[in-house]
Amino acid sequence: NNMAPKLIYFPIGGRAAPLRNAFKLGKIEFEDVHVTFDEFKAAKAAGEYTFGAVPVLILDDGTQVTQSNAILNWIGRQAGLIPSDAKEALFVDEVVCSIEDSYNLI
């Protein structure tokens, strides 16, 4: 009985927007859990998030993963969005890294 992965983030796009889009593009069902900043602070203080940050992805076996690029890569693999050809996959990584660079400019 597999449960849908649970994505935890604030009720804004931010770092979760590409993740939500990849889930939808890959036709992967997921639970989109929105937390308020106060709920986040309380969960962080309680040690509920591995690295004390969101987004967090919780898999059906309870595995918790943070870091948006790691989550995006996992979604891409699950949905077959990452090419099996190493050179083509390199171009996908290039685009993802370019997007990450643009986030760091903001």
C-alpha cells in the first residue's frame, strides 16, 4: 500500500515550485503540505526536519529528504524526465544548475 510522497513547504512557489511542477509534469501523485512560518519554526525547533529547512520530501517508507535539487532529481528519475543518455542528462543538469544560479541572485 504505497502512499503518495509528501512535499512540505510554505504556501508559496519559492523552492517548491519546480518540485510541484515536476510532480505534475511527471504525472506523479503527491501530497502538497503547506506550513505557516510559525509551524515551520516549531517543527524546526523540535528537530522534525533533517537539516532544519524546507522543502522536505517524505517518502512512503518515512524516508525524509531535504535539498530542492536532490528532490527534483528524484522526481525526474521517478517520472522518466531525466534522459538515460549521459550527454543528454548532462544538459538537463546544466539547465537545473542555471536555474539554481538564478535563485542565488535573488
